[in-house]
Amino acid sequence: MPGYVDLKDDDRALQLLRLLADGDVHSGEKLGNLLGISRAAVWKYLQHLIVLGIDVKSDKGRGYSISGGLSLLSAPSIKSLLDATAKPLVEEIDIFYQIESTNSHLMQKKSSSGCVCLSESQTGGRGRRGRHWFSPFAKNIYFSVGWEFEGGVAALEGLSLVVGLVIVKALATFGLSDILLKWPNDVLYNNKKLGGILIELAGDPAGNCKAIIGIGLNVEMNPEQVANSAIDQPWIDIKSIAEEVALVRVPSRNEIVAAILNQLMPMLKNYQQLGFEFYRGEWMRSMAFLEREVVLSHGVTNKFGVLRGVSSSGALCLLVGGQEELVHGGELSLRLLK
Ligand code: BTN
């Protein structure tokens, strides 16, 4: 059984996945007939789907199904939902079934400005502080967008904070409100992690550089899978928030990605000109733990203080022993003291 499966568009396993995506039970015979292959070959391709982490149920005498079905990512669907401002700024949308990391894919591309990369799963998804990003198949959103900036990395300070704000605004369009931002890069709901942002930079630190903006958002996590993962902090997904706030319908991943792109692309186009300062007031309104006692950790070093907000460049403003201190980004982690 292969350990890595790349479902190319002509692959039988992909055709099988599309047939099973409706969630119904399909007999091996029917699947074989539709694909023009034997039942034994159907079984072989089903193993490819299982390797990808897809929960294929086998019902003796009846056939195979994916319980609950799967709604797959689709570039045409996403494109059809882009508004007139965002559409011309999106060069291409690449969707993979499995990839090491959507960020790495765009990083390796020669020209990635305006390129969007999504994957149904990642084998080496990266989080901040060298962490692994749990990326099970077709459940969540893993996507990256490339953008080229002139004027060096200094002009990009605060960019990842604004990406968080873009996510908050995009989710609000579906009625998903009360989502907060934990400095510098976490998206929270009820103090539980809903998503995160990882921006990676390459090029000339003082001149032209490219930013790869990586976004991971939990849409429908499987608690059993999470229990077997390395996730060690409280988490939440869009599906549970939608149930909690009694949304009529959980937005699809295609709709969420399009809503984020509709906010993200114009923001990227104007960021160098506007800078973080333009977004500061709005960002503070979505800031988690404001005026609360917090602890900021850097490795084994802890700093205790009261969270006062962010500066015009996006640095964290902390009241420590009566003095305000500014903390710039880095390998830092912030949590509530109590
Ligand atoms: C965090 O640690 O909170 C940031 C997580 C960022 C994960 C996303 S998923 C898509 C993109 N590709 C990666 O390898 N990482 C980012």
C-alpha cells in the first residue's frame, strides 16, 4: 500500500472519491461498472483513499460509503464567488488533494504573486514556533496566498495581524461573529483556537520580497482524530460555532475561502501604502484578552503584565510594573494569567 498518494485528475482513485463524495452507499459492482474496472481494482483504489485518511465505510453485502459525504474544494466554485475587486488580483487557484505544505508549494514557485494554493490535506503542514499543523483530509481549510512587496520586510510589520482581521471580517459575512484575535496570529472563539496564520518571507530584506501568507482554519474537526494528534490546546471549528449561534447553514469551505480572498486580495494590494496603522482601531476591537492580566512566554522566559493593546506598527503593548512596554513579533506565545 503506498504511503503517499497523489490523486491526479485522471486517477481512478479520484473518480472513485467523487462518486463516494455524496455519502450514499455504492456497491463495488456499480462502482466498477461506472469506472470500467473490476471489483478487485475498486478495492485497490479504495485503499488509496484510506491512506489519505478518508473514512471509507465498508458495509458487507451493500457496498462502500463515506459517512456524511464530502464537499470537495473547487477552483471554479471559489472563482465564481470572487467579487469584482478581488477577482483580477487572483492569478491562479491551484488545488491539491495532498501536498506537503501549501506554504512550501508557493515558496518554491518562481513567481507567486496573486497565486492561491489550497490542499485537501497536508503531510507536513507547518504552524508557528516550528509546530506541526494538523491537516486531515477535506475537513478544514489549508491555504496560502503569495504576494510580492517592494520596500523590504520592514514595511510588512503588522501584516499577519491584518490577515487575522481579514478572517474575522470574512467570517462575519456568514453571521459568525465574536471571533477574536490573539496577538500575534491566532484566531479564537471562546478562548479556543479556530485558526492560525503563518507568514513566510523570502527575497531581499531591504528590497523586493515575497510573502507567503498561510492560513489554517478548522471547519469540521473529528474529535477522535484530534485525540490521536499532537494538538495540545483547546480548539473549536466553524461547524460547532455555527451550531452554537444557530446558523441556518454551515458555509462550505469554498464559500469561506472566497469570502477570505474577497477581503484579503484588496488588503494585500494596499497594505504597503496603508500600513498597520490604518487597521489598528479595527484590530483592537477584535483583540482577545484586552485589559486582562496575561503572561507572555519566550522559550522558558515569562513576562507578566496587563494587555493594553497594540502600537501603530502592530507591536504588543504590555503594562509591566506600571510601565508600558512594546513587544515586537517573534517566537512568542501569549496566554491569560487566570
Ligand atoms: C499557527 O501556528 O497558528 C499557524 C498555522 C498555519 C497553518 C497553515 S495551513 C496552510 C499553510 N501551510 C502550512 O504549512 N501552514 C499554513
